[in-house]
Amino acid sequence: MEIKQSTYDEMLREITLFKEQLRQQESQTQTLIEKDDIYKLIWNHSLAGIYILQKGRFQIINPIALSFTGYNSGELVGEKSVRLIHPDDRERVKKYVIAMLSGELTDPYEFRIITKQGKISWVMESVMSTIFKGEPAIVGTAMDITLRKIIGEKWQESERLYRAIFENTGTATIIMEEDMTISLLNSEFEKMTGYKKEEWEGKRKWPEYVAPHDVARMKRYHVQRRKDPAAAPRNYEHDLIDGKGRIRHMALTVGMIPGTKKSIASFMDITEWKEAEQKLKKRESELKAKSQSLQEVNTTLRVLLNERERDQKELADKIYSNIHSFVLPYTHKLRKSQLDSKAKSYVDIIESNLTDIISPFSYKISSKYRNLSHKEIQIANFIKEGKTSKEIADLLNMSKSAVDISRFRLRNKLGLNKAKVNLRSHLDTLS
């Protein structure tokens, strides 16, 4: 049987078409196999938990999602997802899911779950609509953020503690950035300077409050401290211009915050101390000037006193010389003249009194014992000369008993009543 050429050509075309269709089917099958492998890889090794829900129940759930919960696949598949959500978060999660599926919410949301072990964990979830086995479904992806939450809470607690200490330290304190901007200041700094947080934090730099004559020095310290904390002094003084334009003297302590380029500084207002110091220095200067003046006055007084002592000595020498030269010779002559005994006694008294006046002993004993009367000094002088009580009584026109009483008083005033010391011998030591 002879086949027409046209029929043969048609058969070839059909065979070629069939081969092409077969090749395409093989390619599609290979693509499906490759896609399946990729899906399995993503499903089993994704960092996020993946699961599919239908009518609120788990249909499939990957290993990562299971690890969040502590359950295995058999314990969760077919169960309602709401059983994992913390009771206090269920209504909120329901609202988030509806908002995300409707397109009103795009950012993932956070909530708590209760694991099989009864522990509370935090997850961050995102959901979207899909078709699973020909039915509407929800595919969810979630990440376990429990550790991040714990770290965040610890950080917030640390931040609260830090701010509490920073605010309540009782010392004016600021934190400075590398570019000299004040990033934080406490209420004590506000009170001390009159500056407000909202005016300075993150907006202004510390050189703006420093007196011009201190700015260059402090900027140099600021740079040195960030290269080598030991290169700049930790404690020093500077002048600050407060909110009212007044100069305040400050004692400053500065240190670097480890691991950062920030520094922290605390202030003590020493204005009153500085003013008191200046007043003290001025007072010391005045006192020094007065002391110098007093020294000059003292020098002048010493000169005058020396001159007075010389004058007194000259006067005493003149009196002594005049009495010896012009008085005593005549009393001696009177004693040798024809005088009765009473007149001679008067002459003796005159001589004795004159002798007392010029006697160094009388001067010394009256200077040392100012409680002695003139009569007691006369009697002491006679005793020192060896005269008896009777002789002294005759010379002074006194009774002997009166002289004895005076002798007793002398011993008492000289501190000899309880001592076995001869009165005349003691008087000799005084001369």
C-alpha cells in the first residue's frame, strides 16, 4: 500500500509535536520536583516558624514553629491555635489578624504564648491569606522573641535605674557627646545654673556656658580625654556663666563612659568658698600691713622706752648723787651735834628714809612684793642691816611688839612662815 507524501509529512509533524509535548512534560515535572525540594528546604530550615490554619485549626506546622511551643506535630495539628495564646492577649491578637488580612496592618505584631511546659514565651507574627487543598486558609510566620524581650526589659530596667541615679544623685551632672553637645543633664544642674533641659539636651554645646577665659583649656582636655583618658585631669576648676549671666566658680569632675566617646561630668558650686578665700586673702593682706605698722610702732615705743629708762636712770643717779652729796653729810653733822636722844632718833629716821629712797634693795623688794607697805619695807631694810627689834622700834618710834608683828607679817608675805629660813638671810639674797 502506497502512502501519500502528504500523509507521511502529517505523521512526522504529529510525531514531532508529541515529542515536544513529552519534553515539556518532563521539564515541568523536573521543575515541580525542584520546587518541592526548595519548599521542603525552606519549610524545614527556615529561621521563622511557618504554619497553615484553616478555621482556626493547625493544618501543618514546621519544626521551628513547633520548637517555640514545646509540642510535637501530632499534638498540635487539628488543634485550635488560640489554645497557645496567653488568655490576656487573645482578643488583641484576633484584632491584629483581622487588620492584617484586610490590609489595614502591615507590621508584625507581638503577643505571648504558653508552652507545653507552662512557660510564657513571646512571639512576633505576620499572617496572610492563601488556598490550602482547595480551601481558604491562613499562612502564618512567627519568630521567638523571648530573649529579645528579656534583654529589652533588662535594658529598660537598667535605663530606669540609671536615670533614677542620674536624677537623684544630689550633684549637678551632665553627659557630653564627642562633638561637645550636652545629651543629658539632671535637675540639680538646672537648679544650679538656671538652664532648662528642653533648651540644652541635644541642642547646645557645653562651651556656651563656660567663661571665655576657660574655653580653650577645657576644649583641649575634651579632645585629650578621648584619645587617652589619663592624658587630661579628672578634677579641675573653671568659671561658669549661669542663666542670669553671673559668673559661678565650679569644681569639676569628668570621666569617660566605658565603651563610648561620651563623658560624664559632675559639678560643685564653690563660688562662696572662692569669695570667702578672696576676702580672707584681702584680710590677711590688711593684717600684714597692720602688723608691719605695729612693728614700726613697737620699734618706736622700744626706742622711747629705752630713752625713758635712760632718763629715769639719769634722774635716779642725780637723786642718789644729790642725797649723798648734799643731804646725808648734814645729817651726819646733826648726829654729832649736841642733840637730845629724841632729836637724834629723828635724824636716824631721816637718814633711814633717805637710804630707803636710794637703796637698790628697797627698789627690788617693792618691785617683787607689791603687797608690802612702806613701813614694812623700812623694817625689812633695818633687819637686813642687822638691827634688832628694839633698835628698829627706837628708830621708828614704835613699840617692840609692833615691830615683832611687822616681822611676822613680813615672813608671811614673803612666804616664809612654814619654812625654817632666817629672815635676815633671806632678805640678803633679795639684795
